[in-house]
Amino acid sequence: MIAESLNMCVGSVFTIMTVDLKKKKLCARFVPHTLTTEQKEHRIASSEDLIAAADEDPNFLKTIVTGDESWCLEYDPETKRQSSEWTSPGKGRPMKVRASKSKTKTMLLVFFDSRGIIHHEFLRQRSTVTGAFIRMCYTGY
């Protein structure tokens, strides 16, 4: 990209950037979300309860059915390599914002137990996930 805009060969640009200017090409790192103290404490308490139940009954974990929902979005993300930038010595990695959401999206519900996925379903547009809907999915497998 730089080589093309300056009408130079890639090797010359690379030498200038790395040897003369002492720059490195770094990929951005994703910034994870952080939990509040209350959320961390809740996770610890829930984990302790699950450990205690598993200690009492060795088959306990086999009885758990859980689910998750996720938006399936349509977009063409830029890879980390495509978005890498030249940086000066001592400068950190550039931040990379996650790809913006598309207008085309579908909700995916997945239920699974200790053996794997037991039910999955793509929701129709404008559907609402209610307790009754989840019970219907859960009893339908």
C-alpha cells in the first residue's frame, strides 16, 4: 500500500520502515469487556454452588441443560493482518474496534447438555424469546 502510493518496491519500503525508522508492524489486540465486582462475586457464588452439587451427586453435571442465544450477523470483517499498522518504537499496539453490525441479522438459540447440542433454532423475524418458548424448545428434543 505504501509502496504503491510512493511508486517504490516493497523491499525498499520495508527496509526504510524497519531499519531506518525502526518501526514494527503490529496487529491490533481486542479489548475484552470487564466485569463489575458484583458480577464477579455472583459468578464465584454460582460456581461454588455447582461444585457443591457435583460433589454430592456425581451425575449432577449430566442433568444440566443450558442454552445461549446469539445474533448471526452478515458482514465482511477486516482481518487483524489487513488492519495492522506501522508503529514507532515504544508505542503499543493500535486498538481495533470490532466490526460494525450489519442490517441483516438472525437470532440463533442453542440448547445443550453434557453430551452436546440437543436443540438449535433460528428465530423468525420479530420473534420474542419467552419462558413458554424455551419450555417448548426444551421439551421438544
